[in-house]
Amino acid sequence: MISSTPIVAEKLIDFCAAVYQSAGMPEADARLVADTLVQADLWGHQSHGVLRLGWYLDRIRNKVMDPVTKPEMVVDAGAVAVIDGYDGVGHVLTMQATHEAVKRAKAHGLGAVAVRNSNHFGTCMYYTRIGAAAGCVMLLTSNGGPAMAPWGGKKKIIGTNPWSVAAPAGDRSPFVVDMANTGVARGKIYLAHQRRQQIPLGWAIDVDGAPTTDPQKAIEGIILPMAEHKGYAIAAMVDMMSGVLTGSGFLSAVSSPYKTANKSNCGHMMIAMDISRFLPLEKFIERMGQFVTEIKSVPLAKGVEEVFYPGEMEDRADERNRRDGLKLPQDTMNDLARIARECGLESKLPFAVQAGD
């Protein structure tokens, strides 16, 4: 059930940042994490939005995520770097990796930065879009806790393992791909649970291997890969890059962010390509315009009003939600109110709490 109460994004950021500051996170880091959560909601990805506020807070409380991130650069080799996050805040570590990758790409043409011993960081596209704005094509991969089984197996040991690629497109919205390798991101199943909705058949199977439309049974069971064996193979590739190559955990050694008492042990790989080393940036932007125009000019299928290129829908949602205010699931708002009470931050809540909430 979606609340009818519109929420101003900036006030929601202020509240989320105050929650993390109350748990010992430095102000700048707290605002970064808050911004990533609210931005996901603004983009229309509520599965990765403030629904997750309490998950990260509980990880701090359970001492499996350090609120004060103290990274160490254990490899510094020109175009290549490796950062050990020592269980710091994933958002902070990934932002550092983003800036490092861009800096190294500007110096060497390519920049590859690995992060080990990190935590979940929200949406991949939050970071790859930063690189795109700096004139780079960006690739980010990350692994997660077990969600799917190897194709043909019945034990989940592979994460949804998201990845993103972003590139600038001039005055248009940046070109952005951001996806998990399951048929659906696990967060969307949690969102369906909060909305008290069933999930479509084909998203998951229960612990007995039977198809299910119950989000709780899906969470307890196995999420199915996209495109059957192909989704499994891509997820395994992402785990190799994010876990094996970075020196971090992989497969069943990684824990998901909602298992808030377990060390995450996840890893990330950020690769930046300086466009100007391949061809003039202006020429690339011109070619991206041609690329996007051809995509959007194809004849429309029956019942379709417009073709979108990757990243365009999110920018439209952002504009709409900033104008009209965010509307969150009522269960999410109830959870925010609970957190506010626990942290003594009721006055910071960006919405009025109804009696009985």
C-alpha cells in the first residue's frame, strides 16, 4: 500500500543523514549514504531507497559495518589500484573508488580500482553516472550474498551481483545500464513484501523448489536468474571480477545487506575509460546523439507510446518526483517512524505520523 502523503526529497535526506550521524557516521559520509537512498527513490527504484535505511543502521549497531570508514590503498600502480575497506561503509568506499578510477583514467586512458572488504553501496548507477559526467565510460560490478543457485543446482550460493555501465550523451540523459543478474533484483521482492503485494510467477521458487507468488517464500527460497543459464553465467562472471579478482569474498562467503548481523565481505570493481583517449569527446557525444535517435525512432509495438533508451526513464522519474514529492509504501513510512523514535529524531521526520503508526 502506497501512502498518499508526498515527501520532499531534501527533507528526507536530512532525516536519513541525521539517523546515520546519530550512529557515529561522520556528517559528510552520512549525507552521502542518505543521498544515495533518496536518489534511488527519486529514480523510481524504491527497492534500493529508504526502505534500506534500517538495514545499514542495524549493520552499524551490530558492529559488522564500521560507521567511520578507514580505507587503505594496498595497491597503487598507475592505472590500477586496490582499496581495502576494512568493513567500512560501502557507499563511501565506492565513491572513493569512483574518483580514483576517473583520476587514473585521465592520467592513463584507463583506470581500474578494486575494493575489497566492503559493504553494500546502494544503486550502481549512482556512481557510474558520476564517471559519465566526467567524460568517461564507466563500468561497476559488485557481488552480494547468495540469492540464486548455479544453473541446474538447488542451493543458492551466487548473489544477484549487479553491474552498471554509464556514458555521457550530451544534453540528453546519460546512457545508463544498471541491473542484477536475477530476473528481478532481490530488493524488488522486499518492496513487494512491504507493499503487501504478490510477485509475478517466474521471479522465484520456494524452499521446496516450487514456483511462488509469495514474496516471503521467495525471500526464503531462491530467486531465478534472468535468461536462465545466461543470467547465471553473467552473475558468476561478476562474482569473479568483484570477489575473486579484488581479493574479497565470493559466492557463499559474502553476506547480503539484510543479514544485518553478518559481516558483508563483498567486493567491487570500478573501471573508467577516458573517452577522449578513444576519440574527441565532442565526436563521441555527437555519435551518442545518433545512437539514441535511432533507438527512439523505431516503429512502436502495439500499446507502446514511446521507446526509451537505458537511463532515460530514471531521469524522467527524478524530475516528476522532485516536483510532486515522493510517495513511499506505508510500511516504509512506518519503519522510518520507528527508526526516528529509536534514535530520538521524531522532530526530523519529513512527514506527520498518524495515530497508531
